[in-house]
Amino acid sequence: MDSEAELRAVDLIVLVHSITKQRPILELAVRNKLTTLNPDDPYTNYFFRDYNNIKLCVPDTKPLRFFVQRMDIDDLVWFGHNTDPVEQVPLVQITRHSFQATASH
């Protein structure tokens, strides 16, 4: 992984993993890091509402696909650069509750 977009995606993926797997110390560390960084690409690396679910949009690269699979959050991630209008969800609104609708399926 050599792009800044991929590195930010890794942080976002770890955030989702830490929330869904209930690892609060890791979640806090990643949140602190993410709040100091400004997203530089409006088409990827953001959370969005997918009907009743919240998903994460990240770049579509082999390393990120493998990482998401290893983190066991495949159903919570969309890969690519989305140009369709979606309702983005701010990072501060992402909580364990955000992923409960998806986990219950």
C-alpha cells in the first residue's frame, strides 16, 4: 500500500473492526488518529447509508480486499470510488449501533 488513500482506508477498516469486535482501546486510538487527518478524496474513504445499514467505501485494491477479509467485515465494506449520490455519515456518528442492523442479518 503506497497511496495516502489506501493508508486512510486501513485506518477506517481498523475502526470498523474495532467497533464490531468490541475493542474499545483500539477504537479510541484509531479515532484519535482519524480526527487529525482530513479526507482528501470525496469519492472514497467515507461511511455512507445503504438503506438501513451503514457501510464503508474504500479504494478497490487487492491489499485492501485481503485486509477487509482478514478483519472479517466483508459485508460492511464497498470497494471503489463512488460517484453516485449517497448519504455520507460523519465519522463522529459511527458507533457500534451503526453496524447492528447489518450484523443482525
